[in-house]
Amino acid sequence: MSRTIIVSNRLPTKAHRTEGGLDFTPSEGGLATGLGSIYRADGNIWIGWPGLVVEEPAEQQHVIDQLQADSMRPVFLTETEIRDFYEGFSNETLWPTFHYFSQYAVFDQQQWEAYVAVNEKFCEAVLQEAGPEDTIWVHDYQLLLLPEMVRKARPDSSIGFFLHIPFPSHEIIRAMPWREQLLKGMLGADLIGFHTYGYMRHFLSAVSQLLGYSSQNGMIEAGTRSVLVDAFPMGIDYDKYAELAASQAAIQSEQTYREALGNVRVILSIDRLDYTKGIAQRLLAYELMLQRYPEWREQVTLFMLVVPSRDQVEKYKELKEEIDELVGRITSTYRTLSWNPVQYFYRSFPIEDLAGLYRLAEVALVTPMRDGMNLVAKEFVACKGDRPGVLILSERAGAARELSDAIIINPSDMPQVAEAMHEALIMPEQEQRQRMASMQALVQQYNVHHWVQLFMDRLTYSKIKQQTLATTKLDAEVLHEMVEKYRKAKQRLLFLDYDGTLAPFTKNPQKARPDEDLLQLLRALSADENNRVVIISGRDRSTLQEWLGHLPLDFIAEHGVWYKSRDEEWTMAQALRSDWKLEIRPILAMHVSRTAGSFIEEKDYSLVWHYRRADAELAAVRARELISHLNFLATNNDLQVMEGNKVVEVKSTGVNKGVAAARWLANYPEANFILAMGDDRTDEDTFRAMPEDAFTVKVGGTGRSLALYHLSTTNEVRRTLRALL
Ligand SMILES: O=P(O)(O)OC[C@H]1O[C@H](O[C@H]2O[C@H](CO)[C@@H](O)[C@H](O)[C@H]2O)[C@H](O)[C@@H](O)[C@@H]1O
Ligand SMILES: O=c1ccn([C@@H]2O[C@H](COP(=O)(O)OP(=O)(O)O)[C@@H](O)[C@H]2O)c(=O)[nH]1
Ligand SMILES: [Mg+2]
């Protein structure tokens, strides 16, 4: 049976040293709490670090035994590894960078090397545990290199990767050394998931601009593999929290807090100690609220739970001091003998107490500067049951993309946050209930089970998609079958692309004239009265006319703008506009001036930027920039941006070789031998339009295509066509 092997830096259980030996408790943090309750099914296991340095072999064995009983497999990290891999590269380089705190990021070669080495250590553990049938699901930023490492050892395995933190703009990513290695590490997976479409878009543009890989519908062409990317906003175990909140333990805990706090309104704040969570800014906003609305003094308290986290990292130590100071200042300024403006706890609470607090609080204040998702917001909603309550949520938490019935704020706008607190405290109960109910419906439906299911379904889809893109070599056996079918057929259609298929590429496209050998071949093919030979090309019609017009061929030019039947004149398939050229031409011209050797080709209804002659590396980057710029303009102008072999082409939507080929096919319902050959992206549209029994042949490249077969060179194409004669 196939299992899922979950791999993350931290296990959902952590070991502690106590006087009596080792103790085991649940881990904090969204990844562990979110997935912790469901991975155990179906023989799945979880591989990760147990949160403590354990070096003594007997003690390690004890940890292994304890965790094994709960389907976990520990990876032990040494003190040095914790310093350089966990506190170092993971939390002083990647964490700040990915959360837009680049000014905090440390770039240290030794830490990078530790990161590589620990990822390898995890890889060994995975290879020991996972069988060939198992699905491997890697989690989060501490293990960005792991998918590629596992892929190298197990090329066919099914590997998913999910990033729990934001993926920032490529401008931020490009500032990092090792950026290519990190991106390629992730691309070892078959599916890469993010919490939001925003993060996903950033990833696609980073991969495009930094590695030169293009994508379509979330499928990245990463060298010889394709990798699917998608957004999966993580949910929580809704029923677990709802039930917990209704339990005696939670009700009891709520009562205890209520009695201790007296009759004040409670604003709740829960996070790990982290500068991304905006804890200090939140305190300042609360202070501002008390200044602006003195009527709330002695009427409200901020119940602030800060869970210790990464406390050996310098920036976290500094933050702890800052928070202590702020709490001290606010308390000493505003407190009275019977009232505390802030109830501040620096420790972690058992889950029943958290549920009690979620029940108790009138307002939850979740105001991170950046947060991948933020599960606390969702837990608050799930625990509220049919009682009122208001969520104030930062627009920079992933959760804000879903919880639009919260009061959404900009966490840097202190006055806005202060006003939001006031607004929440005076919000009519009816409105609170309405907003809460609609958020509950969402959090309940998109729960963590749903999340896992969606991810796994997409992983399966990615595998299937990869299969359909695999082609087989057009070898002697296939050729034999092809020739047989050709001989028997009475009506044959041959769709032949020109550049890269019939003729090899030249530095200057005007030099790719057909040679005598090719002309002879086409003459012979079209001489057979059972054949219609269609040159289906992106080239302009006058060039095709000049080079091949004297032969009895059919033509589809400019990817389908123009048609010509053997004995007829050129006609246009549909009315098109070209006035958009005025706007687009200067953009291409600017790219020409920035990229030596590139040039513009102008056709009747399209503009093309050619970069074959430019410096390959520079041009690849420029091409990505141009595509992203053009795509931005294209949608509003009914234009499409097509990528060919070392060309970027802009033309009207609705024009492509697939539409053109389909139109042609409709004219020949009797055709019983159909062949389509092509080499680039635009030929994929032709392949897609072909009936199932057609011979479709991709020429060159990695051989990955919608076509059934592949050939390597234009010479092989000609040899194949000659074999038919
Ligand atoms: O393992 P730690 O260093 O103690 O840190 C705890 C975890 O924090 C991060 O959680 C993230 O995942 C949540 C669920 O997807 C998400 O809601 C939140 O926004 C993220 O910050 C981190 O990503 C985990 O790897 C850590 O284990
Ligand atoms: O004392 C505590 C306080 C919080 N949490 C949990 O820690 C998680 C925090 O996840 P979130 O996604 O909000 O942020 P992260 O810490 O992962 O960045 C939530 O499930 C909380 O219930 C916990 O286990 N113990
Ligand atoms: Mg071509």
C-alpha cells in the first residue's frame, strides 16, 4: 500500500529534558498543529527533528521508540547543526528574506554549507523510510533543497512540496546568494504548493526571471521535467477545535479566566515570539487606542500570549526586550489598583486553555507584518461557536485572502488598527454574528482534511500530466507502422512546420531558405495526388510565397492569419486589427536597444522579437522581462504573447496553429492518414488539434510534448518523410 511520508524540520511532538529524564509534548507553530492531527492515518509517517539535542545513543534509542509508537521518525541534529542550519540559515537568512525583512538577513557561507548538509541528512532518512510506491511530502523553508535531492536518488518518485511561509517578490529573492540552487531544489518536486495565489505568482516569476523557465497554467517547464505549481490555503481541523471549545475543560478554563479578569472586555493576541507577527506594533496601536478613547480604560484588557520561539537568534532576543519594555511602559502608565491594561504571558499554553481563551475573547487581534497563513485567526473562528466575536486581521496574513468578513487592517497603520479595536468593541452583536457565521462556513468547509485532499489530487494530476508530455522516439518500428498506414491511405494530410522542422535554424532567419534537397522532397510529396502537404508556419506569407510558392503546397502563414490552398489566392481567415502595434512596437524597440544582437520582425498582424543572435544568458533574462511586461498589456488589448524558439511574438488572441489546423481538418473529413510535425511551443497547439490516430512528431528539444513521438533533428525529419515516398 502506498503511504505518505511527511517530512518537515520540526515534528509535531517535541522532547524536553526534565529531572526525571525525557518528556514529550506537542509542538507549537502552525505546521505542527495544523497537520498533527491527521497524518497518522493509513500507515503514514512523519520524519523530522524532535526539538532537542540528543546525542547519547541510549537516549536516542529512547526517543526513537517513543516516537515510533506514534508513527514518527526522528532526525537528530547536533548542536552545531542547530546553530548553523536551524538558527542560522533557516531562521537568519531564509525566514527574514521570505517575510520581507531583508535588512535582518545574514548571508554566511558556513551556514549555507550546514543547510546543504542537513538537507542531505534528511534525504538519507527519507530514503531509508520511503518505499518506491510512497508519496513524499516535504514541508517548508528549512528543506528547500530536499525535493531535488530525493529526486536524484529516486527519479520516478512522487514528491510534493508545500511552503508554509510567504514567497516574496522575485526582486527580494534575487538579492540572495544561492537563489538558483534554492529554486532548483524546490523544482525537484512534482507539485509545489503555496498558501495564496500571490505567493505562487511570485514563485513563477522568480523561476522565470532567474532560471529562464516558462510556465503555462501553472505547469513549469523545468528542463527535462515539468512541475506543477498551485495555491492551497491551509485549513485547520475545524471539528477538533469546535468540539474542544464545547468541552468541559474549555468551559472551565474560560470561567477561570473570567473570574480572574473580572468584568472587562478581552482583546486576545496569540503568537510565537516573532518580529513578523507585529507584536510591538500591536502594543503601540493598543496604547494609541487607550489614548484616543479614554472611555475604554478599565473596561478592556489586552490578553497577550507570546510563545517562546527561536530564542537563541539575535533578532528574537532583541524583540523580547522590546516587548518587555513596551508592556512595562503601557502597564505603568495606565494601570490602576484594580485593572491591568495588558495581561502578558511569555510561555506556551495547553490547547484546552487556548480554546478557553478563544471562547472568552470578544476580539482577536491578529496583526502580523507578514504571515504565510496564520492559523490562530482560523482557530478563533472555529472556537466561537454561535457566540459573537470580532476578528481584526492584517491584510498581510495569508488568511486575509479568505477571511474577508474580518476587519481587515494594514498593520503598519497604527491609527487604523486603534480605530479597528474601537470599532470591534462597539460593533452591534447582530453584525458580529453575521460576520462570524460566514467566516465559520468557510473555515469549516476548507478544513485541513480538504486541504490535504486537494493537494494530493493535484499531485496525482501532475503525475498524469507529466505522462502525457512524455514522447517516444520515432524509431524503425514506428516508422514501419507509419509507412504501412501511409500506403493504404487514400486521403493524406501532412502538416509540416518550417523552421526547426523542415529547415535548420540560422542566425539570420532570412538565410533559412530551402535547399535543393528540401525542395525536391516537398515536390515529390505533393506530386502524389492523394496528398495535401500543408506548410504550417509562423512566417509571413510573402517569404513562404517566395521560397515555396512555386510548388503545389498548401499554406498556413503567420500562425493562421493567412491561408492559401494549392490553386487559390492568399486569404485571411478572419478580420484582424493591427492598430495595437503602435503601442507594442516601442516596447520591443526598447528591448532591442538593451539587448545587442536582437531585432524586431514585423508581419501583417504580429510583431516578433528575435533573440537568437544575442548573448544567450542576457537574452533569456530579457525575454522573461519582456514576456511579463507584454502579458500585462496583452489582456486588455485582446493580444496574446507566444513564445517560440528564441522568439517572443505578439498577435491577436484566437490566432494560433491549433485553430488553423482544426479549420483545415474540417475540410478533409475523409483523411485517413494525418501527420503533424513541429518543433516549438506554437506547434503544441497543432498537436492538440489533431485526432487521436494522427502521427504527431515533436522535433528537437527535450522531447517533452503533447505529440506522441519525437525526432532530434531536421535531418531525421527529412529522412522520415523520404521513407514515406
Ligand atoms: O519550528 P519553529 O522554528 O519553532 O517555528 C514554528 C513554525 O512556524 C512557521 O509556521 C508557518 O506555518 C503555518 C501553517 O502553514 C502558517 O500559518 C504560518 O503563517 C507560518 O509562519 C513555520 O513555517 C514552520 O516551519 C515552523 O515549524
Ligand atoms: O501556547 C500556544 C500558543 C499557540 N499555539 C499554536 O501555534 C499555532 C500557531 O500557528 P500560526 O499559523 O498562527 O503561526 P506560526 O507560529 O506557525 O507562524 C496555532 O495552531 C496555535 O494554536 C500553541 O500550540 N501553543
Ligand atoms: Mg518551428
